[in-house]
Amino acid sequence: MLRLPDNFESFTDARKAGFIKMKEHKDNGGKIVGTYCSFVPTELIIAAGAIPVSLCATSEEPISAAEAHLPSNLCPLIKASYGFALTDTCPYFYFSDFIVGETTCDGKKKMFELMNDLKETYVMQLPSSRDEIALNMWEAEIHKFWKKLEDFYGVTITEEDVKKAILLKNSERDLVLEYLELGKLNPSPISGYEIGTKLDTLSFIPSMEERCKQIRQRIDEVKGDWEANYKGKVARKPRILITGCPNGGVRDKTIKVLEELGADVVAFDNCSTNREKIEKVDTTLPVARALAKKYLNINCSVMSPNDSRLGFITDMIDEYQVDGVVEIILQACHTFSIESFNVKKAVVAKGVPYLKIETDYSKADVGQINTRLEAFLETVAV
């Protein structure tokens, strides 16, 4: 039987429940692999008979502990990721068999070196372009990770195992995309705050079947309510698209405030939403090549060039009837911050107002952000 961390009694009830759920899974022989990024090919983890779990990275709580080892002017997501690991306060990290990182940015890849001293951290070497050479390199990384899982767990992962996992993940992507596309309805039947919070919460549920069941149930509830009570009653609220960095750690002071000020957040272009879900794994290609192609095409700012992201955003402006775009940049995220220049150009060329918010997980700038969001909404024509 695995033990709980020494500081378990100091945790909130919700965190205790998370630890107990993970402990039960491990005590019953379950395998867990911790991940931080949408570039990790979770199909291989599933094919190995393990469960991929997203790890905690969206709270200011452990950052002070992390700053004992990391620079204070680093991205808050990186500091929170390391801080939760360092303080044993993330149940999913604590019970993971090993961690999978990726070289999406300089800060993360160096942090993973320190994390490896806490728990084995395997790092996938992600290319930063999408040409044939990069695709071949990433396919080689897929094969290396495949072998890592086989060696670590003492199993053989067949191509048929991976094909089955691909079909499972593709069906989950379709369902999540259907949930996200509720924002296309007018009036908006669900808040953007709920959409983001729900997806974050579901990412911590080990069972894919349970995740899909909950998403299906919520889709049906929202659609039924919209058909009965809102269909045909077009709203006069500004419809906002959120783009940029992962926003889980700053959702309360950005997305929630936008909606409290009278806007509808209807669309997302970020890591845990449409950006990873929009393209499925091609089931007609050899599985390693198919995984390499799908994951390399994620529209993250670490890719250079990344013109496909600009096209994706401008298409979403039309599809979701967007009136304004807010880009959320986490402190010290240089790739997204630099790319925001081109995002703004693309958005403004569509005749849509754009606002860039650069922030961290602290509450120090709450008042300033409120003022800027309120002023921005006054520029949005509906």
C-alpha cells in the first residue's frame, strides 16, 4: 500500500479527495503517467495500459516554494508546476510513476532538469518547425517514447494497441470540440468561465469514459435549455475570443471579469481547448507517423513560423461571430508575447478590436486588469 504525503492533513477536502482517488487507483495496480503539455502523445500512454493525467500548474500557492530554486521573473505556470512537485501538494504528481516533459520553451526544459531530481522526468525533444526534417525528428521522438514506456512498464505496445488508443482519443477530441462549439450558438448558452473550468476539472479525472460521460451530459443539458428558452433571441452582448497562453491560473481575473462586465466569452484558442482538438490523428497513416504529424501541427507559438495559428484565429472570428479578441500572455512567456504582434495585425485586419493582457498568478494587478477590460469593452461594437 502506498503512503500519503506527510503533510496530507493540512490539505483542503478537495485536495484530500484527489489524493485518495489516486491512491486507490495505484493500490489497485493502476499505472499513471504525469504530463504538462498538449504536445505529449497520450495515445502511447493509453496503449501502454497507463492513464495520462494533467498535472497541477494553475495556482499561486506553491510559487514561493518554487522560487527558492527558480528565478522569480520566470513564467508562473513553470513555477507553479515545479512548486507543486517540490511541496508534494499535487496528488497527480505525487502518485505518477514518472513524468513526461517536452522542450516547448527554454524555461520548461531547464525546470525539468530540476524536476528530475524529485521524480523521474522523461523529456521529449520537440522541433520548432514543421518541415519534413522536423517531422522525421518528431517521429523518431515518438518511437523513443514508445520504447521508454515499454521498458519502464515491461510491456510490449503493438501497433494495434496504438490504433485503438488513437480511435479513443479522436472520439474524445470530437466530443470536447462539440462542447467548445456550444459557443457558436447565439445567444451564448454557456459561460466561457464554465467551459474552461469544466475542462480543467475533467483533465484530473483518470477515466476517459467518465470524462466523456460528463461532457456528453453537459452538452445535452445546454443544448436542451438553449432550444427551449433561448433559440431565436439573439443577444446584444459583445462576443469575445480568448487566445494566448494557458489561462487556468488567471481565469478569475480575466475571463470571469469580462463576463461580469457584460460580455460573452464564446471562443478559445489555447492549449487545453480548440488548439489541440481541432485536428485528429490520421488513421490512414502508419501510427508513429500519424502521431508525429498530428502533434507537430498544434498551433503553439513555440513553432516558427506559426502562420497556421493566425488563420485559425481569423476563421474562428467568423465561425463564432466574434466582436473582440483578448490575448492573455503569462509573464515571461516570450514566444506568445512576440507572436502577439502578428496576432494583433491579423485580428485588426478583420476589423475586430484586440487587447493584450500580460499578467501572472498574483492578485496585484486585479484592479488594473478590471479597468483595461472595461475600457476595451467600450470599444467593441455589437
